[in-house]
Amino acid sequence: MLGLSLRLLGIAAILALAGCRSRADVKVDPALAEPAWPGLTIDLTPDPAAGEVSVALRLSGDAAAKVAALDVARLWADTRGASAIGRVEARDGDGDLPLHDGPDDAPDRTYLPARAPRGGELVVRYRARANGDTSRFGLHLTRDHASGVGHAFLLLPRIESVIPVRIRWHLDALAVGASAASSFGVGLVETARASSEQLGQAAYLAGPTHVEEALPSLPSPIDGDDAGAPPRPLAPARLVVLGSPGFDTRAAFYWSTAALVTLDRFFEDPASAAKAPADPFAFLLVAAPGLGGAHDGAALTSSFALWFDQARAFDAGLKSVVAHELTHRYLGGALRLEDESGREAVWFSEGFTVHLARRWLLESGMVTPRDVLGDLRRTMDDRASPERAAACATSAGGRSQEEYRRGARYAALTDAAIQKASSGQRGIEDLVRELLARGRIEGHRAYPLSAWREAVQRELGDSGGATFDRVITHGEAVELPDSAFGPCFHRVSRDDNVLDLGFDRRSLARTPAVVTGVVRGSAAEIAGLRDGALVLSAKLPADDAIAPKSGKKPEVVLTLAGRGGGRKIRYRPWTKRHVVAWEAQECDKRR
């Protein structure tokens, strides 16, 4: 009997195993075995050895069944996110979910599910390639850290509404002690409410991070700055630093937070601005080696991200970038102008931002006139070399640098006219405030160009409309009066040494760095530089460098690949040219 029982148990075990094998062809995704979370979960796993980040997305609930497309940006700023995406796999509660390519001419690369997701689940997996994009906003990965803007590597289900989102980091492959942060929070698990666009328009950081936050017992560092203005609560902000910058991050946090509060006071009605604290906001700083004087900043979802050289001070240049991108919360963010085709008016979103960011910084006393002189010269001087003029004619993500300059000059011209007509009581910011208020009432953020023309004509009469037509509609040159920037600056005309590299600086940002655009007869050509030269290393003056009045002028040093090793080319990239320039002077900064 004992032997029979054992045989029967053996048969039962074999049948049980056979039953298991009969179901082995039904694949169970590990993500689906996890209890459902009510919203979208994004799992990010950096893999430095492969130079990739593994991305897994799981959407649960009613939102999963409504997904009709997955999108990744083909081009955002100067990133190309669609090029970073590897093979994509999708599954739902019923198993594999085939994906088909969407239209080739769409601004985003689109993946279309063959059918509506079923079973209340959608899981998408892929690997994003890092370090293939020269843009600082692109996905970058080393043994120590990972960074990137969502549009540069996230393939997301198309979700217009705001839903619960959970971001989870898996950092076992990074150096010991790595932590994580994003535009939505800090930590290995972050939760928020966001749409697909807000997730794409966000920064994601992992590695050695440091967080600065306000002490609840301390007042705002600028409370009481403006006599008669109600005090505004300190913005609930944080500053997250990836890497090891060479400046006091606590001081940078308080300066940046003060800038955020000052900006709100500049664009909002003071009484209404004081009623409620600002929305939570994050300053995300990425200190990277080897950037020198170069930097990149971006206004993102409830945040601002800045990439800069780790040895750089928190100087006037970086402060100007912070101010510029914060101003986009209003210009280009809460308010934008569009032409008849629906294209954003870059002269307004960018040009007005250049002008007004400089103004509110100065009038608040947060910077000195000399601090913003470099920024002023970049958009207003006639110093531009042929190389910089060529850069102004090109477009990055549809935003022409020439439109920046034209918009900034038009803003300065119109601002000066309004201030003169009102004896200093009004400026172009008052017209912006009126459009912002109108947008809040009507529920709009975009208006046609005619809305601005009507506003400036009401303010200045026929001359306001005529100037708009001449400068914006017909593209005529802007001649600025000597008093265009108030008592802090004056215009001078003189022969000056201007920077002229003699080749296209942007060619060195490519991989490999192959020289293009060598100008015939330039110092570069005379020194022996030719199109097609492969550059192993380069030492260049900053793009906005000013020749010193005494001593030797900075030179260019290029190490070129060649037979038997590299060879160096040296020359001084300066030429004499008659220019109109602006200089700073002592003044009363406030209007």
C-alpha cells in the first residue's frame, strides 16, 4: 500500500508539472505581477556599462484603456529624443501589444497600439541610449551620474489630463551613495500629479546630489524690500545640485529664491500676489567638468535646470540665465503671442524676456549694471563677428537668434517710449500684466499678434502701431536712442577690437569635432586652419569675450590630428571694427 501511494503521488506530481508546462507559453510580465498603482509609474534604471538607461512605464486604471498613442520628441531645444529610443515592447493584461509607427512628418515620433489596451494595464519597456546627443539637455550617463530632460529620452503615453505619477529610480549600477531628483521631487521614489507634456518638460538627475531648502523659521531674504508692498511668503522652493560646484550652494539657493519672489512681484498685482504662497518650485543645477564658460538653462515644469562648469562661480552670467528662464514662467509660459499659422512669436517670448529679465534684476538691486553689461552687449551691440552673425541666422529648435535680438531691441525701444510718455510711471511690463490678467479671465494663454499691436497703440497712439508695423511686420532695423536703457547705461561709438574666430565655433561641439566655416583671409586661415581639420582639443575665448585694453589679447589654441601625432595652431582672434556699444555707469537703478 505504501508503494502504491508513492506511485500515485509521483503520478500526481508529474500531472501537476505537466499542467504548469501547459501554461508556460503564457508570459507574465513581472510589472503586472506587482499590485496596481493608481496612475503612471516610471522606472528608471541607469546602466553605465551599456551606456543606456532602461525605462519601464506602467499605466493602470481607466487611463490605460484610453491610450491611443505613445510619443517622444523628434526635436526639443537642440535634443533629438526619438534618436535615443531603442526597441520598444508593450504589453497589457492580455499579453503582447503590437505597436506601429505613426506619421513621419509629425513633430513627435509616434507609436500607435494595434488595438486599445485591455485588462486595465499598459506596460511599455525600452532602453534609451545615452551620450549620443551633444546637447546638455540630452540624456547623459557616466559611472557616477545620469541627467537629462524628459523630452530627450522619455517615450510617454499621450495623456492630456493631470494624473498621479510615480517615478522610481534603481541606482545599483551607479557609484555608492547615489541619490536622485527631478522637477517633481527628491529621492528614489517621487510622486506627483502631471500630464505627459509636464513629464517631458522636466529634468531627471541621479548621482551625488545635494539639496538646499529653506528653514521654516527664516523670513524671505527680500521681505520689506519694496516700501508699501505687502510681504510675500517665501516661495516653497528647493535647490538640488548634481555634482560638486565651486560655490556656496546655500547662498545660491537664497539668491535664486529671492529672484523667484521678485519676479512674481514684477509681473503680478502686488495685492493678489501676497494672498497665496507660490507653487512649489525646484532649481536643478548640474555641475559638470570641462564646460568652461559655456552653460545651458531651461525653464521646465515647476522648475529651472542649469548646466555649467563645476569650477565656475555663481557669477553674473549664471544669475542672468536664472533670471531669463524664470521670466519664461510669464513670457512664453502664462502668455504667448502667435502668428496666423499658430507659430509662437519668438521675438516676444524670447526678446521681451531678454529685456525684462535684465530690468527686474536691476530695479530690484539683485545685480549691478556691470553685472548685466555682458548680457546687454550680446543683444544690443554691433560687436557681433561674422561667426556670431551666422549663428544669429540659424535656428535651434525653431528659435532664431536673430528673432531674439530683434525682439529685445523692439522691447527696449517700446519700453523707452512708454516710460517717456508716462514720465516713468509705466513700461511694457504694464501691457504684459494687462494681457496676463485678460488671459486669466478668459482662460487663454495664447493671443494673436494683433493683441499686442492693439495694446501698444492704445498706450502710445498711432506711433505705437506704426513702430510695430515697421519693426515686427516689415523687419526694419531698430535704431535705439541713447537713453534706451535708462540712466544705468550709455551708448558709445568707436573703433574696437572684436572677437572673430574665423570659423564656426559650433563645429567643435560635434562628435567628432571637425572644423567647418573657415573664413578666407581670417587669422584662423592665415595660421593654417582649414575646413575638415579634426580637432583633438581646443582653447577658445568665450563667445562674448571683450578684448582687454592693455596686455596681450586671449588667443585660440587648437590641437589638430595629423600624422605622427597632434599639431598645435595658435592665433589671436581679434579684428578692428567700428562698433556701437553700451557701457555701464553709476545710476539710480529703480524707476
